[in-house]
Amino acid sequence: MTTVKQRESTNHQSFCLNLDCQHPENPIAADICESCGSPLVIHGDKSTTGNFYRAIRVIGRGGFGRTLLAIVASRESQPYCVIKQFFPEQKGNQAKASELFRQEAQRLQTLGDHAQIPKLIDYFEYQAVSGKPSDRFLVQEFIDGRNLAQELTAEGAFNEAKIWQLLNELLPLLTFIHSHKVIHRDIKPENIIRRRYPLTEGSEDLVLVDFGSAKHASETKLSKTGTTIGSAAYSAPEQVLGKAIFASDIYSLGVTCIHLLTAISPFDLFDSREHTWIWRQYLQRIQAQNRLPQKDPQSQKTDAYHKSTLKHAFSEHLGQVLDKMLASGTNQRFPSAKLAMAALNAPPQPEVLLKLQRSFKKKWVVAATLLLLGCVGVRYMMSPIAQNVSRSQPFVQQSGASEHQDSRNFGGLYGTTAESKQGFPLQHTEVMAKVSGNVSRVEVVQTFTNPYKQPLEATYVFPLPDDAAVDDMEIKVGDRIIRGLIKKREEAKKIYEQAKHEGKTAGLLEQERDNIFTQSVANIKPGEKIEVTIRYTESLKFEKGNYQFVFPMVIGPRYIPGDDKETKPTVEAKDSGGKAKVVADAAKITPSTLPPDTRTGQDIGVTVEIEAGVPIAQVQSTSHQIHTTQDGRILRVTLDRQDTIPNKDLVINYQVSGNDTQDTLLAQTDERGGHFAAYLIPAVDYQSDRIVPKDVVFLMDTSGSQAGAPIVQSQELMRHFIKGLNPNDTFTIIDFANTSTSLSTQPLENTPQNRDRAIAYIDRLSANGGSELMNGINTVLNFPPAKDGRLRSVVLLTDGLIGNDEQVIGEVSRRLPVGNRLYGFGVGTSVNRFLIERVAELGRGKARMVRPDEAAQPVVEKFLTQINNPILTNIEVKWEGTGAPPEIYPAQPTDLFANQPLVVYGRKGDRTSGTLRIRGIAAGGKLYEKAIPVNFANGGNPAIAQLWGRARIHELMNQMYNRETNSGIEAVTKTALDYRLLSKYTAFVAVSDDMRVDPSLGVEKVEVPVQMQQGTGNTQVPEPGQIFGSLAALLLLGGALSHKRAKHLRRSLQRKNA
């Protein structure tokens, strides 16, 4: 609310409320607008006040409405009032405006009559213009006075007495507001008004206005709100993340105080690099300047200004209260306004004790900050790196740490020396893929150099396809090639550490997720160039004759959720407070990224050789510029030299000739048995006349990582989804970021009105906040069941960039009801395919990745056609032949949709031939049956055995995302060791035979950040609450120790005085 000085009636005019009126000013006595003909006197709620109101002029404007000075025309005295007119300034915001209108009215009704809150006079809807939607009006008491921002401009900075009065008047008011479970969320000088004339002698002068941003907090969920609301300069860290609590108002009041005390913008009073408030230092510096003689004329002007505005110094007692109100960590801040009030009015401690406490606190703050900076990764999260990292000028970061710690939480390569942390630049990545039929064999060579004078240990994090069977790793140092051995993970790590301490060159390759890997290389000599080669086998994805090769180039930043008391962590790890952490290995999967306009200096080259056995056509890439050449039967695809920045996933599509794709069976034999891979697309027709009505729940990611092109693409997809539903379908929309909101609490019928309502809802969505996908999943799973025998279909749109992806997969596997389906759409340039494809698999649906620049309509049309009716259900795979049946994976194939292939892998220990018989129910209830002969001849492509091993591990891991079991871990480990495969429980380790460096030299890790993925926002990552939490924990430790020391000194003084 804005207040103005009251004018005499002779100066009044009537202001037209028609938003489209070109000349809204009218004479005071006019009843009809002279410009547009709209009424100038509006009727209030006839059932309550029966008042008439006449607007005088606009005194404020916001995103969802405007504020006008008005008079109550129906009263004889025609007192002033303030009218808030709510309206949508952007298309599709009608529902949001309506929500804010009801919200503010309800808050003011909840708070009732209070002398420091403007009284609610009336609220109603009124059609100001015939033929247009009704506008919403809220009428409040007019507060005659000026706000504190105006007072600051007119009178200069506040002295301590005025700050003391401000706190003594507003802290009790906040206690009252919070007792009604209301959080204001927008406390700032503009929203605090000092009455020109107090109501009674001795009454409070200050009034808190504008409850449009207020939130009603339930007793069970005081930590979450749906949207980030408030003024950025005054908002608490948790409020910026959409998690406002009562203490958020205390923080905002504290920021207001230091702004009024210094007359400096809050942004300038906060050191963003150190994440500390510097208002004390600012006041002390100004006071010191005022005590010194000034020679420079400009300095004299500055000094004179501050002498006039900075009336008095502040006391240490007030400083301590303000510091606690401003604490970033909520556990360090006053939890309630009542406690803040008690601390403000508590007897001050002796000044000597305050100085001693302050001294000790400073020391512990410094120590805690150094310790925090020593923790791997926090340096990046606290201050985004602005330096350009290149080959000629490596990134340098000083460090005081000396011990090697297993906390590799950065993407890219790290160099370590005994003296400092220096960048170990990744020069180049070369990818060579050979595709034969449905199988690709890929070799990845990453080249690094050591440009420094000291030996280095290097650690880097990188992505590979989530279904890659990684079966080889070697390191080339000079002319020497060190080949990796597959070991149990803990054993491999011990071998690596031992070799490192002995001065031997060693390498360790680990899997953190199915698509995230960590490579460590120890004891690289100065000046050496190293090449790390990784090889894997992969089965290409295809539909009918359309094949796709994908190579991920960057790990998108993962959102790491905080402790979740309602869900059980995937791994029982503990944080520093003894609580179980949702993402126990968060440090290993959250790569540090450069700002979007900064280059690391590395590039990538890719060559894909395709030998399909038949002519191929329509070779194209939706992600990169490519070149193609034909060399006999081989088609060679290479990257264009202008498109070699590794900041997005490479996608290459091609089509084999012919409309029909033949069934394929590949077999291989070795000492472990006979292995086969079967690929077939059932030749059954899609029947559009037997469409089952669906109940569709769209689950839409609106977190910060979707900002920009991804959210625009998601909205476009959603519009086409809504328009393309079948007439008998029902639907709703749930969007999630920090919290989840929904279009409706029940499924809506597919009517024109509901479609319009849904599209309006979609249009007003924006991307911000953290990716709390688990909240969205739980909202879907708790949604009322589909009625009338409808098939519940969940359609998820997300980039999947979260750290608790395994937990989400486990929740879907455990709780998704039988008969429901979940479909995943990965929207972005580098999405988490592991999560999106796995939840679709376990949800008996299918997954599709969509780039932000891809046409949405064809994607949606194809999807809706496929899901209308699966072409094959209840699939069974049986073996006919002698001996024990083979181990076949997947053990229970999911239903197939149009053009989707059935892919199964098998192993038969005795190598005897037989027949693979596949049965299912086709659309229309017809029986489908297919027999495929399997003959195990000697030899064959060894990749088939690796693919079977990977498929078995895949199946076993699906069973353990809910809870790991000893038998499951043993089964995965044995399979990985038998087939030389990297897994969660195995690792590759390579060690040189001789000592290559002096083992007494110390090593440290450093960060060389990777490229930010193209076209994606990063407002969600990292989660600032993690930073504040870590800092708070360390500062609490320092505070506790300093308190103990001060207590000891106090007792000493008491004994001395006695």
C-alpha cells in the first residue's frame, strides 16, 4: 500500500477504472467518464457495507493490479480510502490475480482489527466495462502519513533511537501476525508507514501495509510456500528458494533496519563473495573517515553528507540483535519475533565481555570460513567463477588443505600440487564409434596436459550413456600404456591409494550413477601429456527403421534436496548433525560449472562409422552441425569444426532403407556360455477404433533449471497435449519446483471450458526454484484414483537434473499402482536420461527426449497416437529346447507401443541351441506369437556377452532402488567381475610397476569447472540453503566455543569483583 498526503476536495478529480480508457481523468462531480462512458462511481459489496466508491488517482502499480486513492462517496464526510484494483497485465494471469485477491482479503480478515494494520473495509467484484470480465476490488483504510523510504529520503539515515523504536513497535506486531499463522513476506521500508497523527497519545506510529504477498502457514508445513514472493533485497535466503518461514519476516525486518541505519542499499551492504553482511564495517569506516581531516573536496562533500545523515553510532547490544536477525542460517536466527523482542530489551552485558565475545567470534568466524573453503566444492557454490580458463592461463586457487579427501564433487579435471591448487586443463576429447547393425562400440580418448612444475593427481567427472556396458580403461603416459583391471570397488580404491603413496602412477575409474563416472589419475610428472581411454558397448535405440546414436557431453548441474523427514534416504548416510541425508553421494555427482559465457578451452571431436548392412538415408543431427562421407559400405559422420564445444548432448538420427525392419538375432559363445540378443518389431496393426478412455495427469517441471528455452518448450508441448486428448479422456496438471501446485484437485472432463482453463494455467507458469521432483511424484501418487475403469496415465516433463534420482526411481517402482502408466519427456539439451528412461520403464510407459528447438506438434501427435492403444500387451518370452532354460532379461518385458521394438538378452550356460518363442495380446484381443531360432556357433561378436551382463545388472539394480540387499549387491558384483563391467560396486584400477615420483610430495585437489550446458537456466543449482547450512553449522561451532570462553571470563570477573 502507498500513502499520499490528503488533498482538499477542490483539488479532487474522478479517475476512470476502465483499464483501456485513454483519458481517465474526469471532473470530480462527473458520474460517467467523458472519454469512454464507463461509470465513475462503483458499488461495493451490497450484502455487507453497501458503500459507493469514487477513485481519485493512481498511487501505485504492480504486476497484478494497481492502487488508487479514493473516497467513500456514500458517506457524508466522504473519508479517504485506498482501493486495490486487481487485474491481469499478461495473458493467462486471470487465475493468479484472482488468487492474490482472495489471498489478501483472507489474510486481512484473519488478522482482524489491529491498530498497526490497515482495516479491511470492503472487497468485491465489479464489471467496470460492459462485455469484459469483472475486475476485483479491495478497499482498505487510508493511512495518513509517509512510508519509511520517503522518510529516509527526506531526513537521512536513522539514529539508534529511531531503530529502537521501529523494532519495539514492529516486533510485537509480527508476534501478533505470526500467532495467526500468517507470514508477511514483504517487509521493507516502503511497506512501513509512520502515521502523521497517532490514533491516541502514546499509541504506535508505525503501520505495516501490503499483505498481498502474505502467506498462511499451516502448523505442519511452516517451511514451504509455492512461489518465491517478496522484494529480493530484503528477502531471506530460504524465502528466495520458496521456503518462507516466520523467521523470514525477522530477517527482512533486520535488513530494513540496517538500510535505514546506513542509508545504503541492502545489496551494497552484503558481501556476496563471503556471504556476510558488512554493515558494521561500513559504519565503522564512515565514523573513522569523519574523525580524519579531509583534504580532497569530494571527500569533504562525502564526509559532510554522512555527518548529516549518520546521526549517532550504534551500541554493541543493538548490533548483536541485528546480527542475529540477519543470520543466513535459520537455526542461527531468532526463531520468533517474541524472542527477538526479549533479546532487544534484555539488560546489556558488560562492555568488556561483549568485546571479548566479539573477538573470539571473529577468530572462529575466520577459522570456520577457512575450514568451509577447504571443503571440496563449496568455494564454487559460494562464488561463481568468473575467470576464463584456457591453456595459456590455467585456473588457480589457493588452498590450505593438505590431505587427500574422498569428496570429489566437481566436474572436469583437478590438478594438485603441494603449494597451490592449479587447473589441470582438459585439452581435447576424441570419440570414435563403430556401429554395426544395432550395436555400437565406442572409444573415448580424453587428453590432458600437466603444465606445471610439480607432480599432480588428477580427478575428473564425466558423462556416458546410462545403458553403456563399460568394459575397458587404460591410461597412456608418454609411451607407456597402463591397462585397468576390474576389481571390487573398495578393493580397487585401496590399491589406488597404496600405489599413490608409493609414488607409482595409478588410475581409478568409478561409476557414481549409470550415467556419471569418475576418473582419478595419481602421480603425473611435470610436463607429461596423458591420454585416458575408455571403451564401452551400447545397443542403439530405434523405432521401426529409425535409429539414434547419442553421446552425452556434459553433466547438467544437479539440484540436491535437503533432508527429507518424510522419505527414507536411498543410502543411510549421516550429515554433520546426525540426520540421514537424502543424497548421500551428492558431492560426487554435482559438477562445478562455468558461467554460460565462459570457455574452458577444451573441445571435442566425434567420428561415427555406420555399417548397417543396408543403405541408410536421412542422416541428421538435431543437436550439432555434422558432415557425412561414404566409404564403401561405411557411412562416416563427423562433427563440424565450428560445433566442438562440449556443452550439449550429441544426437545423430538415421534411417535404414525399406519400410519394414527385419527381426534380428545376434549370438556369441565363449567359456561363460552362449549369449544372444533378439531385436524385433511385432508386425501387428494399430487399431484406432478400440481406444480406452484415459485419465491423464501431467506432471510438469517448473524449477529453475527449466528457465529459458526449456520452459517455453514444455509449455508448447503441454498446449498440444491438452488440445490432442481424446473426447472421453479426463485430465489435470501438476507443476512442481520447491513445492507442487495443481490445476484441480480432481480430474477434469475434456470440455472446451476446461481446455481453456488448462491452457491459461500453462501460460502463466514460470521457471524458478529447486527441482523437488519427489514432491511432484508423491502428489501424483496421492492423487484420487481414476474413475470408471479409466487408465491412469502420468506424463512427466522434466530435465531430471536432480541428485536424488535413484530415490525417485525407487518410489515409482514401489508405489505406482498396477495398471497405471508413467511416460517421461526429457526437455532440454543435456537431460538426465537415466532418470527419465528408468521411471518410464518401471512405469510401464515410454520415454522421449525433446530439445528446446524441436517442433512440439509432431512429437505430441506421435506420442498420443502411440499411447492411445498399446499394440502388444502381456508379453511372455519362453525357451523351447533341451537343457536348462537361459537367463533372459528383461524377465518381464513391458507393453509395446506402435513401432517400438522388443529387445531381450539371454545367456544359456550349456550353449545348446533352441527356439525363443514370444507371445502376447495384440490390439483387439488377438493372440500374437513369434518363434525365433537360436543357434550358438563358435565365436561371434563379444559385445553380445557384454550387453547381456549389462542387462542383468540393469535388472538387479531396478530391484534395489528401494533398498539395497546383500544378495543383490553380491549378484551385481559377481556379474560385473565375470563380464569385466564397471558398476556401482566394481571399479577399474591401473597401476605402474615402478615408482615415478617422490612419494613424500603432498597432493591437493582443485577445480577446473566444466561448461554450462547450452540453453538451460541454473537458478536452482546449487541450492543456496546447502551453503548457508554448512556455514551455519561451522559458525555455530565457533559460537558455542566463544560462548563457553566468555562464560569463563564472566565468572573470573565476578570472582575478582567479589
